[in-house]
Amino acid sequence: MELYAERGFDRTTTAEIAARAGVTERTFFRHFPDKREVLFDGEAALRADLTRSVADAPEGLPPLEVLIRAFRTAARILEGNRSFAEPRLAVIAATPALRERDSAKAAAMADALAAALRERRVGDRVAELAAQVGWVTFHHAAGAWIRESARSLDEHLDEAFADLRALSAEVR
């Protein structure tokens, strides 16, 4: 993250990253397929935690409530990694190729959440919509939390999902 902040993502090489980390380039490539993935490390674990939380939610909850419970689990992870999350978002925002990668990762996350909802016998259309809208709302809350850290991520989640509910109530 320091190198990306100092030099920019595009001007940072894998050799520089490896040297800063005190490993060889070969070791770097054992852990990451490319330098983009440094910024997305932990995504598979997050997806597993979220889908497990969806599966473990009490029966009878509506899909968005199931997702909110799962996102609260993810919030603990993000809050524990704030020192990485904050500069990570800045690097992604400043780099078009990373924004594209982030979008692809978001789509994969929404697909995983939709599959987890379908496992709970939520219909395909509702599962996909809830997962996509839920993930975007979570991402919005996380961004607000980075910008305004005086409140917890849970508070930002509550606010974002309240706004979503208000928006959907306006549609008649």
C-alpha cells in the first residue's frame, strides 16, 4: 500500500513490491497472480464468511434482513482492517483498471450471495435482486464509513439500509 500511495499503482512493479516485503518475486507470485490481487487479498475469505452468515441466519427472515446480518459480520472484518481498507479504496478509485477489477469482484460477490439466498429457498429473481442491491448498499455504507469514521460501520449500514427502505417505499 505504501508503494501504491508513493508511486501510484501503474508505476509500481511487482519487483518493488516483493523487495519492500522482503521476499523474492517468485515468492510474490506464489501468493498473488498479479499486483492487482494484492488489493483484493482476503476477498475469498470475505465471500466465505458472508455466505456462511447467510446460511446460518435464522429461518423466516426476509432476504435483505439476512444480508444485513451477514454484512454486520463483514463489518467486523473491515473495522479490524481499516488501516488497509482506507488507502485501498483510494488506490482503486484512482486507477481505472482497478475500478474495473473491483466491479468484477463485486459482481462475483453478488452472485455468491444470490446463490446463498437461493439455498435458503429464496426465488431466483428476488435472490439476485436482493444480493445485488444489498452488496451495493453495503459498499455504499463502507465508503461512507471511510469518509466519516466518527460513526461505526454498523451505524452507516443502518443508515444506508434505512435509505434503501425509504427509497423503495416511495415507489408506488
